Amino acid sequence: MALLVQKFGGTSVGTTERIEAVADLIIRTVQAGHKVIAVVSAMAGETNRLLGLAQRIDVKASARELDVLAAAGEQVSVALLAIALVKRGYPAVSLLADQVCIRTDNKFGKARIEHVDTERLAQELEQGHIVVVAGFQGRDIEGNLTTLGRGGSDTSAVALAAAVQADECQIYTDVDGVYTIDPRICPGARRLSQIPFGDMLELASVGAKVLHSRSVEYAGRHRVLLRVLSTFRPDAGTLMTYEEDPMLLPLISGIACQHGLTFLQLQALSHTDFCRLLNLLAAHNVETDMVQQYGVWPDQLTVQLVLTNSDWLQVADDVQNLLKNCRDAQHRIQANLAKLSVVGIGIRSQPDVVARIHQLLNQLNIQIWAMTQTESRFSVLMAPELVEGAAAKLHQVLFNSDN
Amino acid sequence: MALLVQKFGGTSVGTTERIEAVADLIIRTVQAGHKVIAVVSAMAGETNRLLGLAQRIDVKASARELDVLAAAGEQVSVALLAIALVKRGYPAVSLLADQVCIRTDNKFGKARIEHVDTERLAQELEQGHIVVVAGFQGRDIEGNLTTLGRGGSDTSAVALAAAVQADECQIYTDVDGVYTIDPRICPGARRLSQIPFGDMLELASVGAKVLHSRSVEYAGRHRVLLRVLSTFRPDAGTLMTYEEDPMLLPLISGIACQHGLTFLQLQALSHTDFCRLLNLLAAHNVETDMVQQYGVWPDQLTVQLVLTNSDWLQVADDVQNLLKNCRDAQHRIQANLAKLSVVGIGIRSQPDVVARIHQLLNQLNIQIWAMTQTESRFSVLMAPELVEGAAAKLHQVLFNSDN
């Protein structure tokens, strides 16, 4: 008998029919002798619908209230799933963040889980209940509702699995595992039956939508066994491993694309002002990527970085104000770009991998806005209409796939 | 400077535009120097939409989970109203039932408020915040979410007003006060500028939709000054008084109709089995009306009573089982009836009022299923298609209105 955390995303609970199918899936697990904590997202489209209402009132709505609003979505789906389980004769109980006691910091909209209480969970499991927990939401120390950001239900599931020391955390989604590339981009995509933690972390952070990067990070920190499965075909899947033997690791785990990015280049900037910029971004809890610095220290620096369009909208006014006070500084901003990333230890161990990537990009004659290479990741920024085509071509080259 | 509780129903917050209008209304109150606690319902139609989802899964869904589901509606509207207030530069904060600490019993779907904590409310008001509280919802002593039943947001508002000792509890709705009859039934309807507590209680319990009967009862117990106003034209309104001088009271306060009722008649019943029936209904927290008992004591009783269709559906199986074990007992059940009620102290003090009611019903040749008369209320049960016509005629007779 195992203790499993099973997480179901928005598509998996998108209609009442699908919620009933999820209930059947959970019950098959219970019938096999396991205990289950289910974590669910809002029904597909619901979070967007709710945030859309707020946008009609105020595009810069109060972050605290946006979290109160968005958390209502998960409240609906936990209740419906519990109803479906009870109807089938299996005692189930829904729990919201405050009922479990999922404590987060107070960064509304992007909160981090600090602590998960296990008392109530253990008590419900002991009574033979299937526990259905609202993903995505938490409470700060003052009892304010918080949310974990898009895809945050994955993190909820991993945090619960870590807290109750679950045997496995299963992320059910609309795809049956982690692929070498999105199969919609390249039909030759292959499913990975295993993926090393480090590569999964990189892939998640560069746009592979299958797992939320914070959940991968959290899993790694607590060594949670994480498996990605399809709700609609729950047999195959991909297991994230903590295997340390590099001989067993794939050279390239996968290719991912990310859209909706803004490129920011600042020239003739002083180091002091660069620090001010970084503090400003940190104050807004904005994550940056592809950060590069060059030029003449200390006051003729060129700095470039990439952030999401939505984060940029949030900080644009403040950044512009900051730049007004930097004499000489010039800047260039380009929104709506896309990033293509290749992830795997081959980046570091096999120089020819990077050489082949460059050769292809050169052949394709693609304008490159920025490029970064780390130990296990290669990323390049380009126009959004080019990225999927380039990714598909790259997959053929790196994985010798036919299409 | 007064402390006001202002409650806005589902129609008043039915769209984002209306939510913004409500924000403007609250701000006018604040600008006049008052402190405001706003209590809001779910956006019109939202509670039905949510419960409809549950119905598609299970028509007899778990009561606990239905409350988790339904309470999400108010969570959305408090967040949106707080966003609209903050946008206008007025600091506002939304609070859910557990954040205020609105404690109820554990009768899911029909919970009663037992206690309202004032600490958090006082603290927010002291900081100059407009407090926006989710109506309709509470928490039981174990932290389970509960709801107060349809129209329960009125009760939330009154309970908050009683707890903080507000100067007035203002119920904003889509009509501008309490009328002698629903103006849609009879254009000659008159708005009452005042109504005595006792009559308001009777009117609310027999189907006048303007106030939830439990809220009137709660207001009376705590002597809360309650005013009904229109969100769209907030000048007139009706004030509920605790006036004791009968000379100042109107003879007839109003006429109300209620649909969706089931009539239950049991013949040849023993007193013991009647007690069993009452216990059964109490266990399901079902309210009955027009209860009558006659026949030969102790085992040839005829008992008749009226309950709502939905309550009947909930208890029908259990009642049928109980009747199977009562030898000789026969029963008759008729669903979908309607009740016409006249409310006012004239019922008791002026015998000709009742005489005129009977004369009219006789002229109209209406089949009467049941009739009851108490000190200040006269009710008669009939086919639903007849009730509005009869009510309009009765209004002409009792109020000398032209139409």
C-alpha cells in the first residue's frame, strides 16, 4: 500500500464529465490498495474568466484581491470532485488552503509555500477519506489568501507530497509525459520514460509546459518522486529521476519554446544604476532570464535581459522612471519575442552539439536577438513566428528524427 | 459620523459595471463622513450556475461540498468590489467568513450564525479601510465552510450590524422598498415608508422576496435598524420599525405570494407516528407551514402541512418509508401549489378584513387546498396559475387601489 499524491490540471477537470472520469481514475488507485490525496486546479478557462472580470474594472487591480478572486476557481473544482467521489460511494472531503494549513509568504500572485501542516491530512486519511485539496492557493501568516502563480497547482502537489512523505507525486495532465519537443511542433517528438532532475528543471524554466518550474525545484529539494502521466491514457508517463551516474543520462533531454517575452537592452549604464534596476525587479518579484553584461565598467555598461511581457507591463513605468535619472543611458525594448532552448548535459560534454545548433541557425538565416549558453542549456531569442519551425528542424538534427 | 452596514444583492453586483456603480455608492457614503462595512452576494446567476454543475454530477450531492462550491460565488464578488474601490483611491479590503470569523452551526446549506467576531472588523475600520465582507457564508466550529441558504446575505449583513453595533443596516436591492404587494402583480402597489417588525417578519416568511425572513428575525432579536433601499435609486426606501404603539401601525402591511410548495395530507395517522414525522423533518432541518391537525386522537388523526418542493424532494423517500410502517394511514401529496398571504394586525383587530378576503375568494370560485389564520397573517393555498390574479384583486379590495 502506497500513499500517492495525484494532481489534476485544468484540462483534466475542464467539464463535469471529465471530473467524473478523474473520480473513476482515483477510485481505481484506491481499489488497488493505495491512499490518495488529490490536488486539483480550476476548471480550464475559469482562472482566465475570473481575472478577465477584474481586468474590466482595473487593469492594475490590487494584487491581494486578485488572489481572493482567482482562488475561487479551485474552490469550485475541489467541491465538484469530492461530490463525484462521494456519489460513487467513496468517502471524500475537500480541503482549502486554510483547512490544510498551506502557509506561504505574502507575495500575492507568486507566493512561495513555506510550510504545509500534515495533521488534518493525516487525520482524514486515517479515517479512510480521499482528500481533495485545492491547488494553487495558500494563506500567508496573517490569513490573507495567496496564489502560487500560473501552474502553481503542480507546486501544491509536490509540497503536499513532500510534507506527507508520499511514495510518489503523480502529475496528471493532457499529455502522457515529457517529450523531446512539443509533438505539435514536431511529429517526430519522443516521449522520455525518465528524465534527470537537472534537465527537467531547465526544461520547465524555458517553457516546456508540462511541469511548473517551481514544482520541479521544490521536488528536487525534497527528493520527491515525480511522475507525469496522461489523465486520458494513464499507463505510460515520464518519471523524474535523481540518478547521479552521467553515463545513464541522455545527452539531450529536449527542446522547448517560450513565447510572450520582452527583450530589454540598456546601454551606457552605470553599475550603480544596474544595481538599482535589479533591486527594482526584485521588489516586484520579477524573474529574469538571459541576463548579460558587457562594456566598460563602471559606467559604460551594456546590460540586456529577458522577462515576460506581463512582468514587463507591471514594471515598465518604474523602469522608465529609473532610466530618466540615468544620464547618457540609452535603451531598447522589444516585446513579443520567443525563446528556443535546448536542454541536456550534451551541451557541456559534447561541443559538437552546440556547433550543430549554430550551423542550423545560420542556414536558416534567423535574426538572433540574444543567445546564452550554460552548462546544460542553450537558449536563443528570435521573432515568434520563426521559433516553432526552427525547433522542429533542430529536433531532426539533434535526434535524427525523420520529421 | 455613523457606522453603516450596506448589503448589495446579486442583481446589484450582477455585472462589472454594476459593481463599479456600487463602489461609487459606497464612496458617496464614505464622503458623507460615514464608515462602511459592505456585504455582498454572488453575482446574479452565479450561485445557480455553480449548483447546476454539481447537479450534473449528482442530484443528491454532498451538502458539505455544495457549500464549498456555492461559497465561491461570494468570494468572486468581494474581490471585484474591493478592486473597484481601490481603483477609486479608497483603501478597501475583502474578508471571507473565516477571516472575519463568522461562526455558524454545521447545518450545511441552512446554517445559522452563532457568533461574529468584531476584532478584525474593528481593526480594519480603524485603519480607515472600507471592509467588504462575503455574505451568505460562514464556518462551523471545525472550520468547515457553511452557507446560510438562499438570501442568506441579508442575514450576514444584519449579523455584522448587530455585532459591530452599526447605526443602521441598509439592504440595497433592485426594488426601492417594501410594497403592499409585488408591483409586477398589481400596479396599484404602494411603497411603505415604514413597516413594523412583526409584519415584516410575517411578510418575509410568506414569500415577499425583498428580505430574507431569517435576517428579519435576527434583526428583531438584536433591535438592528434595518432599511431597504434601491441600488439604482437610493433615496426612498422602507425602514423597519420597532414601534410598539398599535395606533401608529398600518392595519394591513401587505400581500405576498409564494410558489413552489408541496401540500402533504396524512389521514388515519397515530399521534406517535405524527411525532416520528416531525422528528424526521426536524432532522433534515425542513421548515413547515400551515400545519393543521384534526380527527380523532390518538390514532385517527388527519394532519396536513406545507413545505417547499425542494425540501419535499429531500425528505420524500424517508417520509414514504415512515408511512409504509403506519398501518391504515393514507396520504395525499400535491406539489407545485402556491400560497397567497395577507399580513397585518388588521387580521386580528378587524374581523371584517378576513370577511372581505373570504368573500372575494368565494366570488372568484377558487379551489382552496388549505387555509390558516393567525394573529397577523391569513394564508390560503391554491393552484399556482390563480394566485397572482387573486392577489391583485385582493389588493384592490383591501387597499382601495384602482388597479
